[in-house]
Amino acid sequence: MSSVLTVEVVVIGAGVAGLKTAHDLLNDPKSKLSSSQVIVLEAQDRIGGRIKTDCTSSKLGYSYDLGAAWFHDTLSNEVLKEAIEDNDISLFNVEEDTYYDDKDAQLYAPEHEGPLDVVGLKLNRVNEDLEKFIELYFVESLSIPDLSLQDVSERFFIQYDRLLTEDQKFYCRRIIRHYELWYGITWDKISGKYSIMDHNGRNLLNKKGYQFLIEKLQRGIPNDRILTNHAVKKIDRTNKVNGKKVAIETTNGQSIYCNYVVVTVPQSILQLKESDAHGIQWVPPLPPNVTSALESIHFGALGKVIFEFDNVWWDPNEDRFDILADETIGIVPFEHLKSLPVPFSYPAFIINFASIHKDNNPKGSSLCIFTQSPLTDYLESHKNEAWTYFKPMLAKLARSGQKVSDPINVITSDWTQNPYVRGSYSALYTNDDPSELIIQLSGEFDGCGILDKNIRFAGEHTISDGAGCVHGAFASGKREAAWIIENIHST
């Protein structure tokens, strides 16, 4: 392909948001754009972004989503709705390829043998009260200062001390830390104000993997319109060439001139300085309202460690397990985690593939463990130490008379090691404000965003409904394609 291209629209990033944008630009009946007028630039050698379905690493024949894995908000999830309506079982069979893995989890603690008596101790009811307390604490006054999830939880235990048993206080202080495995950061950093999420329906596990969505979107985009290994290094809005408003340069020498750009790279990449090897240079620089908005929230590092075993020594009938952290171990700041922490330093959330597949796999089965930063960062760069850390914790799950066996295979995510991702998705630290970033990047508010409307943004960090989720990224791409189609027709 020529080192100089002239098109109408450039989409930067071939994740869900970018592919959805390009797909709709080329397939919406209202669009008059031809395939020669749209190009997608992807920095990596693969498409999919933070969707990564691994179908080759398993020794048991399973596929694992190392990134997004659930249909969240199933009552309003457009990706799920379309999958149901498409009914294309060759691509995705909704009945066979999904599973509601939301049976109440068995709960384990380092100082207790066997699962905790969650029902008898009424731990879930107390935790529900704690979550509602946190929600109401910040609703009562919009101007109330933010607190970390750890600090606002402590206010609940102080206020209702006399109404709680010692066991309830002892365990529920740690149960609330399960939010670490939502955001990918520890509870001392999580914004209490934004910690409790209101979901539109249950969470439905995607057993087959989200690769089906990438394939579906890719089918509507000619192969030569997606250029992999094309990392963007410069976006110039002052260099008008061939009547086009924007000039784009890639690290491999490609120059593209266009009228519209949709930037779908992760928020973590947008936050990089242009001097960084993987940063983007903006000419002229992004205005202060955008740069300050980008600095208003952080990025999490939700990772996964998968252990495959040749036998099932844990309960095969439980959907998931929660292992509490040892409360006597202090949280280690990321910059000080230079060696493997002691087991039980962080809570663990575990998905049981023996229950999910119910296939009585003669080869064995697997456990998928979610991790948070800084543990994610360490284990993704020290994969060989993962079993050393988790073995004493997973031993809690062993059935009576069963011996914990060593894994036959270990698979980990690598998001923190990927310079084009640098983590998982947007995460709110204490005092972060997500509304400003969404206002500036969604393009839905007059007077906001960058100065000329031909630069657009999409991705999970640019939308309020579905932020951090596949269906949010999907909706943001749909939004930007619709805006461009309407704007082209009106000019």
C-alpha cells in the first residue's frame, strides 16, 4: 500500500469501538461512504483491542477471554440483544455459549478451615447494608468530600457497631474488598463515591469468548481497510493537504490525509506524553479542557491467572469462589512491590470452569483467578511465580480427602506488559471525576471537546452507560459513526 493515503475517515484503533465505528460507516443504509473512504489504523499485529480470546494455550480444549468475559447489564446490553436477534449459531449460540455464573459464591478466609457459613452468619445481608450505606452516604450531599472505599466502609462499621456481631464485622470488612476485582485497584484507592454500581440486569458469562463480536464486525469491513502494525505518532490539524483537514503520521512511515478522525485508543495511551515512545503528538496540542479531563481519572490493571489441572480436587458444582485477604497484612504500594507478596495479601475472585462447562472433561478442568494492581503487574511479568503465590490460597478449596495437585498449565493475561494498553480499563481513584472526561470526549455537549468537531473520540472511557464494558465501547462506536454520517450529509 502507498505510503500516502487520502480518505474521508480515519479510525484509530481496531478494538470494539473502532471496529464498530468503521462497520457502521460502511454498512449503515444512511451512509454514502465507500470502503475506499474509510481506513482503520491498529498499532498492534492483531485486532480486537482489549478483547482477546485465547483458543490455543489451553491443554484442556477450552477458550479463555483474557480481557472482557461477561455480558454485563443484560437487560440493556445491545451486544447481547443483537446476538439474540441475529441467531447466527455458526458465530455465537446464545443458549449454548453463555452461562449465568451467579450462584452465591463460597467464601473462604485464611484463618478458617472450609467455607464460611455465609448464610448462618448473615454476611451477605450485612454486606448489602454496607453497600447501600456507601451509596446513601454520598447521595445525601453532592458536595460531600470523596473517601476511599476502605475509609467509607469503616464509617459504616463505626456507626452500626452495636448492631453487628463480631463475626460480621470481622468478615464483612474484608468482603467489601471484592470491588478490587471489579476495578483492578485496591480498596484504599477506589473512590467510595463511585464504587457501588447499579446494574441493569444480571451478568452473563460468555463461555465461547468475545472473539465472535470481533469476527462479526470484521465481516463488514474489507480486509484491506484495516492496517495492523500502524501505530499513530502524530495527528496534525494545521496541515491542510489535498483539501483534507487532518494529517496523520504512523511510526512506520504511513501518511494519511482525511476530514474526520475517530480516536479509540485506550485512555491510558491518551494520557501519555507525546515524548513517550507510544504517545501521540497533537498539533496543535489538545486544549486544556481535554488534557485536564484526561488527568481526572486513572486506569486499572484487572488481570487473570488461569490454572489448568488434570483432576478436579475442588467442588465442581460451585460457580465461583471468593478468598478473603488476611487483614493483618498491610496493602503494599505498587512502587514497593518488587518481589512476590505473601499469600492472602490480596483477595481473590475465582471462576470455576468445572461448573461452567459441566462437561466432565476427562482431561481435568481449570480455575480462573482475577487479580488487581499491583498484584496483576507483578504476576504478568513473573508468570512462573503465580502458583507459588496462589497455592496456599487455593488449598482452602480442596474437598475432604482430596490432595491439591500442581497445575499442568498456567496462563496469564499480559495487559500491563502491553505498551499499547498498559492495564485494563478506566478506574476511579478517590477524588476522580468521570463526568468531566465523558463530557469532553463524548462530543455530545456543545462547547466541549477539542476545538473542531472533525476529531472524535470513542471507547469505554467516553460513555456513561456501559463505561468499562464491551457494550459501552460498542455503543460509543455506534454513536460516532452516526454523528459522522449525519455531519457529512449536512455539509
